[in-house]
Amino acid sequence: MAQTNQKNRPQEPKPPFPYVVEEVIFGNSEIALSGTLTLPAATGPFPAVILIHGSSALDRDETILGHKPFLVIADHFTRHGIAVLRFDKRGVGKSTGVYETATTEDFCADVAKGVEYLKSRPDIRNGQIGLVGHSEGAVIAPMLAAQSDDARFLVLLAGPGVNAVENFCLQGRVLHLADGAEEEMIAIDTQIRKIFTGIIRREANRDLAKEQIDEALAHFVSGLTEQQKAWVKTHSSTNEALIERFNAPWGHFFFSYEPATDLKCITIPVLVLHGDRDLVVSSKHNLPFIDKALKEAGNNDYTIIELPKLNHGFQVCEIGSWDEYEQIEETIAPSVLHIMTDWILERTVKK
């Protein structure tokens, strides 16, 4: 998503900071992940979290539309005694590697390297490392926790409970309803989304997938009225850039993945937060499935909170659209920062 010129962001912290800031590098011989580790000014060791980005080529601050939510979160956590590691995705910023060919599994492996790095530090408290994931990051956190017991708690922000195809179709419906589209047109767009995501799920070869998508969509559109064709041309998911983004190794994996598979394995403490005006990952359609999966896991320490008037980025909003996200000066609602901080401290420092 395109970045914008700097706007007023009152929550964005400015130096000097009342804590230690270290530039760090971790990973392996093939990929060097560049990040920032912030440490409380007090004497350690400290509980720690890794911040895990949503989708797109994002830097360590999860910079999007002029906001730096991970910078704001890291600042708040560290001021309250929690060490924070945040890093540029592979192939982004100062991190090496290739972003374009990476999948969610690859990003999960990168986070695992971050956990290994934190475990190696004497100033990080053993057994008190957690994962805080936003959007796709809330897929990666339970994915890693299902593979390893190194993560001792999870905070899932605006994460999915159903698969990406279902969420992608729901997302289109919600966004088009907000724009005033008729049900007839929304149904057409939903079918288009199902057609091309279905092909991407089945076909890993990008060239073959593109041929099949072009053929299938051309056939589908040929059966529409002229009015419907005109709407599809300007409003629907036949956008070439969108299809190109998803027709990649990332999309092939992500559209095939079922979040409940890993959530059903999670028995460590989990905090789930979701805004009720999230137009990207609907709280109404996803939270019940997260709740169901964690119940099936036998998890006896999980909290799910649906927060009123908050969007996908946890800003107080009117609608929840991306245009609104950019215009809002608030980066993340203070209530969200306090809920996360208090919950983490209860399970670490105050334990």
C-alpha cells in the first residue's frame, strides 16, 4: 500500500527515550533480519515480546498510510517494563532476503529466529517471551506457538478465525456495502473473488494460474449484462494489481491455510482484541471461530474482547475505511495499549 506524506501523528514518540534502544541483526547465513530492540531502563532481566506485522512489505514500525503503530506499541510497552523486538520484514528496509517469493510460513520462520535471538540474551527473562501479532501477524503467532513452546503467551490483534478466501469475500462485501453498492453487484464481486482465489489455491505455478484466471474471469464476465460489465470494470476485484499480488507463493499458501488448525493447539495464555468496525477482518464473522478453536484446545486462559468503534488498525473511527485510517491522527487507541500492557504484565512481572 502506498505511503503518504507525513501528517500529524501525536502518539508517535520522539527521542530522547527513557529506555535503551539497540539496533540488532539476527537470522542466519542466508537472511539477516534488521530490527530494533527496546529495553526498559531498570535492571533486567525483562519479559519480552516480538511484534509481528500484517501482510504487505512492512518495516519494523509497520508503517502504513503515515502511521507507525509498532513504534507506538513498542514505546508504550517498554515504558511499562516490557522489552520489545520489532524488525523489518525480509527484503524490506535493512533486512536482506527476498520479500516477493516469501510465504506466511517463511515469515513465521523469521519470527522464530527472533525468538531464538531473545532467548540468547541475558537481559531477557527466560520463559517470558511472547508474540504480539497484527492481522497476518495474528496468523503467524499461533502458527509458531503450535510448533514450539518457546513463546509463552500470545496477543492476537485483528486476526482471522476463518480462512482467507472467506475473509476476502466478506471484506469485499463489507467495503462495497459501505460504498452503497447494490446486492446484485456485490454478489458478482463475491463470485469473482471466489473464482480467482480458488485457482490460486489449486495452482502453484504463477503463469499457469494467470492463464486460468484470465480465462475463467473472461468467461464469467461474458455472461453479464452491459451494466454489470461496466460496474465490474471500475469496482470489482478484477483489478490486475490485486490479482498479481495474490498470484504469488504467498497467496497460494495463505488462501489454503485454515487458522483454526493451529489455534486448536494453543494452550498458553491468549489475548484476542478486535475492533467492531474492522472492515478488513470482520469481528462478527471471525471471533466466534477463534473462541471455538481455543475452547477445543482446552485453553483455560484466553480473553476475547470486541472493542467498539475501532477499525482494523485499532483507531477510533466512524466507518473503518482505509481513506479514514489515513485521515485519523490517532495511531492506536490508548485503551488498546493499556489492555495489552496490563494483560502481559499480569502474566509476567506480576505472576
